[in-house]
Amino acid sequence: MSSSRPPSDTPVALLDTSVQIDRNKMAGRSARIEQLLSQFPVTVTTSICLLEFKATLIQQCITIHDNLRLRKRFTVVRDSLLEKKHPQVSLRAHIFNNLLDTYASSFNITEEEDERLAAKARLKLEHDIPALYDWFVHESVDALLREGIACTRAAERPDKKGRVSFKPNLPRCVRGKNKTCSVEAFIRDHAEFIVPALRRYRDEVGEDASSQLIQALELFEGVVSNPQTELSHGDCRRAGDCLIALEAKGHASHVLSTNAREWEPLEQICRFEFVRVQYPDEKTR
């Protein structure tokens, strides 16, 4: 997939992680996003968006798959994973309700049927997990921007390869073993621009500043001050929207996201036009 720049007067929409996930959550959200995308001749996303997509939607699919494999009861796994106070419980519910397309009440299902549904859902996920990755990389946008950071965690396609379960979706980043990205150099290359801009934002907004943008600022300052710093995928996710904005700066004219708290400031800093994605039939978030 090419990441070459279109003509400067062509509107180019950057799709952040929230939009890419929502395109797979519900038909109504997907339809609304496609309506918005019809305004843009070119769409792009970035390697850090792919990293976050793997760490959220794909990772939750893997979690559900592994639980189905071990516990072998569909309703037991579904009810257990959805009653827990987990940060991704809403995303898990979307996977069960829309992606798996499998329904049953734990009050009126036999153990045999419950096991059959668990096997059916597990096999569907074994197809859907790599298919979601392939969709993101090859079909979801016109260009995946990944030459700036070249995240190795994002580049690894989830695959069982003869195993009973999927390998860890985001193993530890270890330099010389499985980390060859250039995120630290990328941050240093952009530090003269982004660090002062984030400091001004922090000082102007004060206590109302986005915690993610402040975390990104602290992370960037640490990378600049310490030449030995080696970031993990968790660090990159904590600075996610800032890194996504920097990856897309100069490539995109607009950014589509449901997340106004981070992207309204980044719109001003990186000179994007922010298009907030909202769903008319849902309560405004």
C-alpha cells in the first residue's frame, strides 16, 4: 500500500484508532463513518493506529478466543468476561453482540449446545482475528503511513501457525530481538516542534489539559534528555494520539476521530482540520 503524498490541494482524511474500531463495532456506526469518508478522495492511517488497533479490538478477540478454548462453554465465557470491571468490557460486548453473531441464554441451553456454540465462536475468531489485521493494513484506507516509526509490534500479523492459541499479540519490545523501530529517533527529530507546542498547551490550559497529552509531553522530554531511552509499546500507546498526529503531519489535511479531548488541541498544533465523528442515533459522547 503506497504512502506517497497526493497533490497538495487534495483533501486527505486521517482515520484515528477510535474510527477504525468503530467501523468494526456496529453497522450503524460503520455506515455513518462511510458517509463522512465519501467527502474525502484519499484516506490514511498510521502505524501507531495499527498498534492500538491490535492492542484493543484484536487483543480482546484473542482474549475471548483463548477463554473459549480453555472453558469450552459459550455462555460461561460470555457472561464471565462481560460482568468483569474491565476497561474494555464495552468492546468485548460489541464483539459478542456483533462480530460473533452467536446468541444463547444461559438459562435455557444444554451443556452440549453451549459447547457447540463455544466451538463455533472460537473457529470464527480464528478466521476473524487475522482478517481484521489484513483489513486494517490492506483494505481500510488508501495508505498506511508507517515509514516514520516502523513499529515492529504493529507490523506483526496475529497468527496461530499450528498452535492451539494465538501468540501474545504485543510481546515485550526488546532491542536487537524484536524491536527495530525508530520511535526514539522519530521523537527526537520532531522534538523541536512538538515539545514547545505541548508545553504552551499545558501552560495555557492548566488543570483542564488532556492527561494523555501531558503524558506524551513527559515521555518526549524524557526521550530527548536521555539518549539511552528505549520505549515499549505501552509507552507508545500512552503517547498514542501525539505520535499518530506526528506520523500524519504533512500527509493529511483532516483528522476523523470520536475523541475531541486530544484532537482539538492537536488540530491547532499540527494544522489539521478536526472532524468529530458522532452518531446521531446515539447519546453524544
